[in-house]
Amino acid sequence: MNDKTQLSLILLLISLAISIYFCFSEGLLRGGYELAVDGFVVARALMIIYTLHLLGKLGDIIINNKKN
């Protein structure tokens, strides 16, 4: 594995970990904002979509490294 591939893999794993944390974290929604729940649900759905996109990119990197 060359240096560029390792760097891209590390950055991808860091962004994947951050998106999974925000997806399951309840700390972003504080008390007193009952009307913000709808936006929180939409944001969580977008984070799930982004996480699936990152998993697809990670799989693509792994498959391309196995070919080489």
C-alpha cells in the first residue's frame, strides 16, 4: 500500500467514525427545543446516508487494493 492510499484510508476512517458518533449521539439536542426534533430526524437520516456512502468508498478502496 502506498502513502496516498494509506492517507486516504485514514481520513476515510476518521470521517466514518465521526459520522457514526453524530448519528447515534443524543448530546446535540438539548432540552427546550421541542420543535427542533423534526430537523434532528432529517439530520440523522442525512448522516446515515453519508455513512453508507463512506462505507461504499471504503469497500471500493479495499477492492482496488486487492486487485493490485
